[in-house]
Amino acid sequence: MLPNNRIYQFIKVFSTSTTKAKKTSINWRTQIKQTQLVHQISSTLLQRHNWPSLLQNLHLSSKLTPSLFLQILHKTKHNPQVSLNFFYWIKTSLHFEPDLISRCHIIRLLLGSGQTERIKPILDSLIQTHTATVLTHSMIQSCEGRDSQSDALSLVLDCYSHKGLFMDGLEVYRMMRVYGFVPAVSACNALLDALYRQNEIRLASCLYGAMIRDGVSPNKFTWSLVAQILCRSGKLEVVLGMLDSGIYSSVMYNLVIDFYSKKGDFGAAFDRLNEMCNGRNLTPGFSTYSSILDGARRYEKDEVSDRIVGLMVEKKLLPKHFLSGNDCVIQKLSDMGKTYAAEMIFKRACDEKIELQDDTYGCMLKALSKEGRVKEAIQIYHLISEKGITVRDSDYYAFVNVLCKEHQPEEVCGLLRDVVERGYIPCAMELSRFVASQCGKGKWKEVEELLSAVLDKGLLLDSFCCSSLMEYYCSNRQIDKAIALHIKIEKLKGSLDVATYDVLLDGLFKDGRMEEAVRIFDYMKELKVVSSSSFVIVVSRLCHLKELRKAMKIHDEMLKMGHKPDEATYKQVISGFM
């Protein structure tokens, strides 16, 4: 007879084997049912126009899985419209969310059938929920054939680039290189453009080099982007060399003509304009002519201005009599940054008493501000204020931010205060720098008014600004103003630096404001902006006023918080209790 332990082992083995056999049987049955379900759904989709009502009877909500959905897609792949309709149906009717691989498969089907416009919403959602690395891997897995994979990945690269997500775009490009895929030139151009717009000139140059090494054939759009990158790098001579070697485009000529016009070299600008028209058979546009016009007005070259205006009128790029269409022209020139040309049309309209739209004033204010033409921007702002004109918030913000630049006209403080009181707060960093510079110049009245307006609007500047004004108040015994300033700072949970607080505490005690001094000291402790010197001032002053109980309490806090001063100072403090 077998021992009990051996019997137990056999029972365990046989029981386990039986369980496994049962599980295998169940798995086979489940797999057969799923295969049948996939066949039933696929056949219905491909053969019946009323498939939604037929599938509704199958109660798919509890049966459909990502794996089954992917199998159905494989069965219906030769009819991508059916696959797509089924994809949207399960999302809306069953609230089923297909997995990443399935969505990549849908994208591939749409791409293969030329329905690229329907890919965007699907790809947009994937970009929001998955990293570039994961999405690229999944797209490679879902595609069949290298051409299909390359097209799909180029689409992903293009999507990231158009969204300005250039780091993700670079990651997709890197992975394409690793797997041996060559991106489409259009996708590469989109990434180059994204890098250029973000001023990532070095990365853009590296990408162009990689494109050439990887066998991407540049087109005119590529050369135009490369020319823009070179010009921003200060390498115009390379662009000129490209033009002379037969590589050209309208964008490249515009860049060169704009460069010469900004330098005031109108002879060279007109030479390139003639070459563009006659030698290259290109048609100059509004941008080309406006570059020369803007340069002519910048350098006050009336003869050049008249000549180019004549050409623009002839080409119907400008109205003949300037009695209408001024708003459109001024706004267009302003948006292009051609402020001198825009200013010429604007002044001419004003002189002729031609009424302009509110947006035109706003565009002028914003453009002049962005170009750093502060004096002219201030003139437009005064016109806006006088006429009661309403402009966009972005126009005011551009203006208020440029006012914060240093070395501006004397009236800037008043203008800043006026705009801030209207509710347009500039960049805190730029405003802090401006206020600090005014403090350094001793313009305390202007600083006081501006800082008051800023604090009233709930904006805290760099502590140096408030500290400087506070020290000025204390040194001139303007204690009421010092208290009022600190109350505004407290409301915004702000603080001064420790050294300024010492000056304030000393000034409060000297002016007989003991209770206010203790209250502010409590606020300092709450924010942990205290030092040994702060404790010494408060304890010593309280002892002098015979407030010994309060002094002892603060003395004990000093020791507990580890702010005991040096021995000589400490002995002097203790002597106050004697």
C-alpha cells in the first residue's frame, strides 16, 4: 500500500492535470466562438447595407474586445470605408474605445485609400494620449510593407510638426532613421518650418544636414525654408550664392529684397526685383513691393516711395486714390511688421479725414510696439484714448510690455499707470525691471503711483521694487505711507527682504507705532522672513518702552528659533531687562 504522502502527490498531480485540461477545453471553445463571431460580423459588414441594425441584435457591448476588433479590421481591410464606418459605429453606439494598434490600422487603411482628411481627428487624439516613441512603434507594427510604413510615419511626423511639437517630430524622424525609412520631403519641410518658427536655428541646420544624408530630395519649399534659416543666421551671402547658381523661389527673392531695403540699398533691391520678374519669370507679390516701400519710408526716400507706390497701384496691390481700402492695407502692412509703410498710409488717411476702423488703430499700436518704435506707439495710444476707440487686449499688452523697456520717454510711468488702471498688466519681470530702474533714478513719486496701481490690480513685483520704496518712505519719515504700502503687500501675501523689514521696524518704533511694529513682526515670523537683527530691534525697543512681558516672550521665541545674536549684542539686549 502506498504511503499517504505519495497518495496525496498523485491526487494533486491528477487534479492539476484535469484542471488544465478543462481550461484548455474552455479556451478552445472560447476561441471557436470568437472566430465565429468575427466571421459573422465581417460578413455582415461586407454584405449587408443594414448592418447596424443586424449587429445591434448581437449584443456586442459585452463581447467585443480590442483583439476581436483588430481581427474584424483585417477581414474588412479591402473595403476601408466599411472599416471606418464600423470604427465610428462602435465608438458612438457601443461606447467602445479601440486600442492604439487598431487605430493605427484604421489610419493605414485610410491612407491607402487616399482619405487623408479623415485621418487627422484620429491622429490628433493619439498624439494627445501617447508618446511619440510609442505611437511610432505602433504605427510600424500596424503597417504592411515598407512603402506603407514610410507613408504612415511621414504622416505622423507631419502632424507633430504642424502642431509645433518639434521635439516629438525629431523623435519620430530619429526612429525612422533607425528603422531605415526615408521621410517624405513634405513632412521634413513641416518639421523644418516648426523649428524655424520656434527660432531653433541650430536644430534646423542639423535637420537639413540629416535630410541630405538620408536621401531626402529637397524641393522649392525646402530651399525657401533653408534660405529663411540662413538669413536668420546672418548668412545672406549663401542665399545670394544659391540664387546665382539657379536655385530660387519667390520667398528667397523676398528675403534678399527685404534685406537690401532695410539697409537702404534700393539700387540692389530694384536689380533683384527686375531679375525676379524678367530673369526668373516670378511674380512679385504684396510682400515684395511692401519691403521696398517700408525701406523707402524708413530712409525718407520720397522718389523711391513714389516709384514703388506707382508700381503697386499698377499691379492693383494698392487702391488708386486711397479713398477706400485703407484699413485692409494698413492692417496687412502692420501684421507684416512693415510699420513705416503702414504709417505712411495711416497718416495719409488721417490727413484726408478718412475714417478708419478701430482694429486699424489697434494693429498700428501693436505693430509699432513690437518694432520698438515707442514714440510713435505712444502717439497712436493718445489717439485711441482721445477718440474713445476700442482695441483688442493683445494690442494693449504689446504696448504696455514695450513701455517697460528701459531708457524710454519721461511720460512712460504715467502711461503705464494709465494702462494698468484699465486692467492691462504687463509682464511682471519686465515691469519689475522698469520700476527698479526708476528707483535707481530717484523718481519716487512716479514709482509710488505706478506701484500703487499695480498692487491694486493684484500683481506682486520683484521684492526689490517694494523694498526700495519702503526704505525711501522710512528714511523720509513717511511712516503712514510705509504702513499703507505694507498693508497692500500683505493682502497679496507678499513680503520685503529682511534688511528692509529691519528698517521698517526701526522706523515704526521711532514713530511710536509699537502695535503696528509687533503686528508686522508677527507677519514676518509667519512668512519666516526674520533674522537675529529683527529680533534684536523688537526686543530692545519693547524693553525701552517697558513692555517687558512682550519683550521676554519674543526673546524666548528668538532662542527657540535659533536666532540668538553674537555674545556682545546678546548682553546688550539682556541689559534691557535689568
